[in-house]
Amino acid sequence: MRYWLIKSEPDVYGIDDLARDKTTPWTGVRNYQARNFMRDQMKPGDQAFYYHSNCETPGIVGIAEVSKPAYPDATQFDRKSKYYDEKSAPDNPRWLHVDFRFVKKTPLVSLDELRKHKALAKMRVLARGNRLSITPVDPDEWQYILGLMKK
DNA sequence: GCCAACGTTGGC
DNA sequence: GCCAACGTTGGC
């Protein structure tokens, strides 16, 4: 089982939306690295920190769990979707995604807070200029952050 | 709203 | 296969 961090903008689809929907297809990822993580490494049961980006206080706000392994993203074939990709062939879909299930909301662990801890210094999400919306989290980092939430 | 950093595209 | 131009991300 692996740990992840997934980013989402609260104005687009935040933790409260996931809490309401219970599960959601993680569609719209159009980055090969992020796709490969979902396609090649994510398994049902994997846990992910839910991170709010592009908002007043960016940071981790909850936990989600992979509920369905990767399958083709329907939005790539939908001409009306902003995620439509004319270069993707139905018999060889370019974009895949997993489903996530809501686990729980957590106390906010802000980006500022994450940066304060040496144990987390290597986290991909903290790297300068990082834009990847799905990043792996080490088990040690996962446990450490859970610890921060208990304080 | 600005802008640095990054991924992708396309001309050559 | 290089690399300039472009579009997007996301913190501030």
C-alpha cells in the first residue's frame, strides 16, 4: 500500500465536495507523470492527503482513499469538456484516472507548517516550482504528518 | 493580479 | 533532437 498527496482547488472540487459525494472519479489529469502514478502504482486502499491549492491558506485538509484502479477518463472524448483531447483515440485512451473515496476531514496542516519540519523537507510538494498535482508520500512522512494533526 | 517555474508544442 | 514560444500552475 502506498501514500500520496493529491491537489485540488477548493473552488473547483474541495474536500467538502468529496465529503458530500463519498466517492469521485479523479478526472481531468492531463500530465503524464501524474497519470503514470495513477495507472501504474495506485491500488485500491492506497491513502492520500487531500491538499487545497490556489486558495487563501494552501495545505492538507483531509484524507482520501483509492477506491477503484485506473480506467479511461471519459472527459477526453467529450467535445464539450474542457478536458477534451482530440489526439486521444478511443481504442487507445491517453488519459486514465482512479476513483477516490472520502475518508475524513482533518485539521488543516498548512503549506507554511509543512515547510517548518525538517522531517518533511524532501516532500515533492514542497519542492521549488513544483506543479505536479499527484505526488508520492513516504510512509515516514505520512506518519509524521498524522502526528502533526493530533496536536 | 503578478510572475516564476515548469511541461508541452512545433518549427527547423 | 534542439529550443523558443506558449500555456498553465499555484504561491504570494
